[in-house]
Amino acid sequence: MVQTAPPDLLAAADEDVAAAIGREAGRQRESLEMIASENYTSPAVLAAVGSILTNKYAEGYPGRRYYGGCDFVDEVEELAIARVKALFGAEHANVQPHSGSQANLAAYFALMNPGDIALGLELNHGGHLTHGLKVNVSGKWFNFASYGVDRETERIDYDAMAAVAREVRPKVIVIGATAYPRQYDFARAGEIARSVDAVLMADMAHIAGLIAAGQHPTPVGPAPVITSTTHKTLRGPRSAFILSDADHARAIDRAVFPGTSGGPHMHVIAGKAVAFREAAAPQFRDYAIRIIENARALADALQGEGLRLVSGGTDTHLLLVDVGVRGLTGKAVEGALDAAGITVNKNTIPYDERRPTVTSGIRIGTPALTTRGMGPDEMRVIARLIGRVLDDIDDETAHAAVRAEVGDLVAGFPVPGVPD
Ligand code: DSN
């Protein structure tokens, strides 16, 4: 039995919030959701997250709580831990972090002291703000140096990573990104980390679903500590987890609780447990394969629209598209595509000369549309629609015409968990 409140109960209790949720449901149904970090989670995950487990405090860990009445939430957390360990073949898992940023903070807290040196991917080359942005706690409390992508290939320059590591002797090397379309060489990064006595920390948030499905090499092994969100390619609830080897297990657990958080969100941990089981099913492997097929089809078709793909293409769910080659900015393209019902985000491209609020690129991903059941044929149609918007970036009539065609296209692909 699922203990979620039916939507009509919410509407009866609070018509304002219900109406806003209803409008958002319409947006999710009627637009092409192409933000690379977003997805549509399953009705089962939604039911778990909307369950009565939100009522329970459970500070501590299963069997070692600071509150009574935790028998059943212990069961839920133990299920989540066992499932995510099995999914990734990890020795240890902590499923309590509420978000990717919090998981990263906890991992740093476990591995470093304030003032210690870390090494991460240059933010303008795809690194995440928790990988050392000056105004983020990662950049304020730790001394982050950076490695980048090669100017020609636009792929991570592991020789440069090794050279900077020898120079700055970091305690932690972070590998992972928010806007990098190629596979990571976790084995090489692990060798570099070991050569300077650093710990490799892999932030696999974007590609966790591809790794779970065997469609990207795993960081388990090369990286003793791994952080991830659960809601991107992994298609779970909006949340996170940390994996580690046995040697780092105690430090990670103490860094999450009591180090950086209090009560775990047991309803979301239940949603994670459901998602981890879904990701272990054979259908999820097929889903991950289709995500990448779709990204490649979209990449080819966008090149046909006169756009340049950073690094020449993609190995994953994500494309970084240089719109500057068509004399456009990421900001203008994001706005025009939004008007046409196509949701993407502006993004800096490596060595971008424009500000991060303007940019020369957009980031596009295929996880959400693949969940809707779209395939390479639809990707080619979408590339043409994008091309039409870009042909006249200021023509609102043309954008409205594209929006109508987007409406026709999405009508054939219902969204799981978002009823009509
Ligand atoms: N905001 C996420 C993304 O879009 O990649 C990362 O935190």
C-alpha cells in the first residue's frame, strides 16, 4: 500500500500550491526537457518520496540511532545501502547526503582539513562549483588548483593533471564534471593520484546511471571515494550518496553524520532504495544504451545545422554545443529555445571568451527524452527544430511555430509519473 496523498487532497487543502504544481506538470509534459542533469523519475520513486517516512527523525545509522521508533526506517536505509553497494560493486555506501553539493562537502570533510590542497577540473572547462569555486565553501576552505582540457582535443589533459599534481602535491584529486561530454579515464587519474599520495575522489553525478548500466567505465577501484547525485542519468529522487572503500568507510560516515548533517530524509532514502532496484533491472541497461544512442544521433544532426560540438561529439548523455560559431551567445539561444518549448541551459565552453552569464555554448542532454521513449528519429527532428530557432533568433513568430510542432511531437510520448 502506498501512503501518498492523492493530488485532489492537496488541491482541497491548498489550491495555490496545487495550481503551481499543476502548471509545472504541464510544462514538464509539453516541453522538450533537454537539461542534461534532469530526468523523469518513476511513479514508484515518487510514491516513496511522498510517503509518511517524511514524519520520522532518525539521526545516526541503522541500529545506532539517537531516536526511538527507528526499526522500520532502519529497514529502508539498509535496503538502500545494500542495493547501491551491489549496483556499483562498492565496499561501503552512505545514502544520507541530501544533495550532490552536500555529498562533496562531506567527502572533503572526511579527507581534508581547512587549508589543504586539492585539484579539480577547471570550472570553465566543465568542473562543478563544489570543485573549488572561490565563493563556494570548497574554494573558501580548501586550496583548489586545477587541471583543464586540451585546447585542441577539448578532452581532459591527463598529462597536465599529472604535472599540476606533482607541482602542488594535492591531498585530494577530484575527477568529474558538470559539463564534460567524454568518458573519464578513472584508471589513469587513479595512477596519478597514487603517484603523489593523493586520494582520488570521483564525482560521478552526471554519469552514475551509465556506470550502473555498464555503459561507462566505473570509478570503483581507482577512486577510494566516490560521490554522486541520484536524479540525473540514474533517474532516482533528487538526492545523493557516497561510496567508498572499506578504509574510508568510518571517516565518510562520520563526515556525513554528525559532521555535516543531522536527520536523514528517510522518505528520500526510500526513493533512492526504489531507484537503485530499478537501475539494477535489465531494462535500465537498455535505457542507458538508448540515452547514448540518442546523444550521438543528436550530435550528428546538430552538426548538420552548422553547430560545433565541443570535443567533436559525445560518449555520454551530454553534448556541449558551441553556438558562437553561428555568431550567437548561449544566453540568447537558451532564451529563444525556451520560447520554442525546448529547455536547455547556457554553458561556458572551454577557453570561452564570454562571461559565464552569457557564454558561447549550450549544454544539452538526452536522459529525460529517452525516458519518454524518444529515439534517434525524434533526435533528428529536434535538431531541425533547434536549427530553425537559431536561423532567426529574434523571430518570435517562428519560435511560436516551433513551439506548436514541439507540442505535436511530445503528445506521442507520455511522461512517467506526470499524468495528463
Ligand atoms: N546543477 C547540476 C547540473 O546541472 O549539472 C550540477 O549540480
